[in-house]
Amino acid sequence: MKLRNLIAVLMLAAGVPATADVVTVVDAVETTTSNINFPVSNNGRLLFKPCAGTCSANFVSARLTPETRFAINGAAVEFDDFRKQFLNIRPGTDTYALVSYDTRSNTVTSVQIAN
């Protein structure tokens, strides 16, 4: 048994090529609230720039779904409460935001804001 384990370790160390490609399923983007356009309903499209502060990146569009989770300062909130607090952030204040989205279906899985 020890010899079999040793052979397996040696094969891995020898660089036996992997047979599967790595696929990113969920991507998380750090941005600021000034770079987010929030929709009116939880069935709309969230537009966000994949950068913080002033930047020249194009907006990314991803769809919100009823399964999208929302959090403010680590506390889970419903869509309506999140949107209300998002809209009450003072203009000109850059608050940290983390947008996670499924790259295959282009749907937002979560939006988190820390203010």
C-alpha cells in the first residue's frame, strides 16, 4: 500500500498533465456604489463598472433574480430595504461594494455594501 501511494505522489510530482480546464462559474467584482446603477425591481438588470472610484471601464450588465441575495454591512436584507439604503447613500460618497455574478447565466448571485 505504501508503494502505491509513493507511485501516485511521484506521478503527480512529475507533472502529469491535468485533463480538465478550470472554468470560472461565479465572479466577484469589487467596485464602489458610484459605479452601480441599481434597477427598480429585483427582476431588472444591474449595471456596474468592474472597478472602484473614477474609471474608464465599460458597464457590465447582469440580471437580478428572486434568488439574488443582498447585504449591507454583513446583514442580509430584502431587495426593497437594500434599494432604499442604496439610494440614501450620500452623493459623492464612494462606498465599497461587492457584486458576485454567475458568468454562465449572467445573473447576479449577491450584492454586498459596506458603508
